Amino acid sequence: MAKTGFLTLMFLLLFAASRATLSANSPNNSTDQSALLALKSHITHDPHNLLATNWSTSTYICNWIGVTCGSKHNRVVALNLSSMNLTSTIPSPLGNLSFLTSLDIRHNRFHGALPIELTNLHRLEYLNFGNNSFDGEIPAWFGYFPELRSLIMHDNNFTGVIPSALGNLSKLEKLILYNNYFKGHLPSGIFDNLSELQELDLNENRISGRIPKCLFKCKKLRFLSLYTNILEGTIPIEIGNLTELRVLYLGGNNLKGNLDQLQVLNLRSNRFHGEIYISDGTISFTRLRVVDLSHNNFSDYLPMKFFENLHVIRERYESKVKPEYMIFPSLDGVVWYAQDLSFTTKGLETEFQFLLTTWMAIDFSHNNFFGEIPKTLGELHSLIMLNLSHNCLTGLIPSSLSELSELESLDLSSNKLQGRIPMDLNNLGFLEVLNLSQNNLVGLIPQGKQFDTFTNDSYRGNLGLCGLPLLKRCDNDEETPAKFDRDGVVVDDELNWKFSILMGYGCGLVLGMSMAYIAFATGKSWWFIRIYERVRQRITKT
């Protein structure tokens, strides 16, 4: 029995070894090897010699740099040549990698046309040609990858229209085509079948026409970026269908229309006009942290209901919470929420490549808003930056703004605000930048605490203001500028002066009576008279 068991074990070992040898030298495996060697022969620049020495017949193909084989058939299932600074074209034999599920050649110098033989890669799930030098149109056969989930071809020289055949990629979750030369309209039915689409980035192209309504049939869409194109017309009302939408970039187009619930909203530099209408329904901006509507043509009153629904900004942000960047997970890593957003903060136009979750900002500048500033703005306790400059706002600055203890930058310049500067603005302990210029404010500028740190630029263009730091002195009949101690308590100089005089008289009276008593009690009045004369002479001199 023992001998039979030993023979059985040896047979199994020999069978496994022979099967592995046959698999390694099978025609299928050699086909993969030939396809990769064909790619190597097309490479004209390999500065690090990564493939020149490693990709050879003397080395097992599954040990080649950038090559991953499947455990079952030892076929090539993934090819990653990213960031190798290679210069090459794509040879047609690459389509023979029939088991390939992932192809990543981003950040190289691949160029030329794409061979139709790539359609043989029917198992392909991930395709990344980003940041290369491909040109020409995207072929219609790109719609024949039935398993494709990510198509990434940004930063190339692709031209022509985006083919409607991409709408056949029913499993597609991520379509990234930004910074190319695509033009023309988005095909009207391209998004009808993309029910799994989560990320769409077409910015910095030349896409024109309207945003197709069918785009918002993509119920799982989370990231939408269409900025810096030539889009026009209104934002479709179907945007309300966007419920997973977290990031929307539409800046740099000619769009107009309504707004809806988001987390980071950037509609800067468009042609939006009219009022921001919020219905009486249940619209709630529970996640919105950053909103930039600047450089448009919005008019009417500032939208009170809009501010009332900014729930994240209304809540007091716990400083003990560790700050993190605004991110959301993507299919192949991380996509930053707020890339290349710029705001006027601390007196300068500052670009934020990445925004922290603690950053709460509202920029409604350079529009035509009119009326008074709503008091409800004072309820946005976590607000860091507020810019309402270059509008037509009127009235007084609401004292409720003193509740914004996190505020670091307040810009209300170039409006028609009038009245006096409320002294309780000094309660904004974190306020580093204040711009109230080009308004109709009058009266004395408060002194002390925060106001001592602001320069003339904060008050420029308010002809009715006086007092430091301005050169204009106040009239004698004006009240004295209010001053504050370190704790923010108002200090009354006149009261202090009167109190000092009374204290001086009181102390002098008590001291004089005491000295007189001592002098007469000891019989040495000459000593008292001499001291009295000295004190009198000093008082006379002062």
C-alpha cells in the first residue's frame, strides 16, 4: 500500500510539472510574447533601458517589467508601462493579447493612430492612454469593448467629435477625455446606455451646443466636469435626477440656468442671470461647502433660502476634528474635489489646488445682486471666506456677522452699503482681512482689537468715514471713536479721564488731612507747611 501511494504521488507531481511546462511553452503564451516583442520593436526611445534588457526570450514573459500574468492560464492579463518616458506607436499585434484586462501606458510619448486590431481585446476593463501624444479621431470601434469600465485618454491631441458609439459601453463607470481638441455637439443619445457612469470629465476641449438631457439619466453620476468649452443654453432641469452628484464644474462656458444641490459648486465666469430661485419644497444643501457664483449676471436679492439650506456651513465645525482633503474614491485611486479653484482671500487672488474639509467659502462677487445683506448670513458659523464685492448691495452691515467667529476674509467692497460700521464686527476674532471699500459708510472707524490691524485700503471710497487709519479727522462734535481692551470690552476715554480726576482729588484730600493731623499732633507744623508748598508748586507746574 505504501509503495502504491508513493507511486501515485510521484505521478501527480510529474503530471503537474509537465502541465506547467506545456502551459509555459503553449502557442497561446508565445502569442503574448510575440505581441509584446512587437511593441518593443516599435519603441524608439527607452531612456532607462527598462525594456531593452528585460524583455527578452531568455526571461520568462511573466517576469517582464510591467507584465502581469493570470494564475490559471499564465496569459498576460495586465500591461502597465506608465511613466517610463517611452516613445513609440501602438503596433497591431498588441491586439493579440486576448486575455488582457488592463492596459496602462499613461505619461509617455506614444503617438500615431490606434490600430483596429485592439478590438480583439474583448476582455479589456481598464484602458488608460492619458498624457501622451495620440492624435486624430477616436475610432467608432472604441464602442466595442463590452467589459470596459474605465476609458481615460486625457492630455492628448485627439480631434473630431466624441463618437456616439461610446454609448455602447454599457459597463463604463469612468470617462476622462479632458484637455484634447474635441469639438462639435455631444451626441444626443450617447448617455442613454451609460447607466453605470460615475465620473465624466470633458473639460478644456471645444465642445459646443447644449448639455444633452440624457446625461442626467446617469443616476450614479458623482463627478461632472465640463468647464472651459463652448457650451451654451440652459442647464437642463433634469439635473435634479445628478442624486449622487457631488462635484459639478461648468465654469468658462456660456451657460445659464438654475442651480441644484451639490457639495462643491463652481459656476464662475459664465452668463448666468436672473434670480437664484429656491422653491418652497424640501431642497436642502446638506453637503455644500464651497460655492463660487462670481463673475456672472445674477440679480435680484441675495437668496435667503439658499443660505438657510447650507447646513454644513451653518453647523459649528469642531476644531478637534482632524482636517482632511475633500476627496472621493475613484476607480483607480483618488480624485480631488476642488482642483485649481481660486478665491480672493486675505486680499489676494489665491489658487487652491486641494481644499480641506474645513474650508467653507461663499463667493457671490461681480454680479448684480441688490438689496440688504441678509441677517441669516450670521448663522453660517463655520464660514471662512465671504466675498460679496462688486454688486449693488445697500443698507447697513448686519450686526449678525459678528457671530462668524471662524471668518478669515470679509469682502463687501464696491457695493452701496451705507450707515455706520457696527462695533460688534470687532468680535470676529479670526477676521484677518476686511474690505468695505467703495460704499457709502459714514462716521467714525472703531479703534482697537481687530480694527487696529486694517489699513486704508479696507475703507477706500467711503467719503463719510473718518478717523484712523484714514487721514481725515472727525469733526469736534462727533463722538470719540470707540476703543476696545484685550477682552473686547469698550473703553470710554472720557469716563476714564473723569474717574482719574476724581481719584486724584480724593487721594489728595485723604493724604492732606492725614499729614495735617500728624503735623499738629507732633507740634511740627513747619514740616507740614514745607511739604505743602512743594506739592503746590508741582501741581502748578503741571
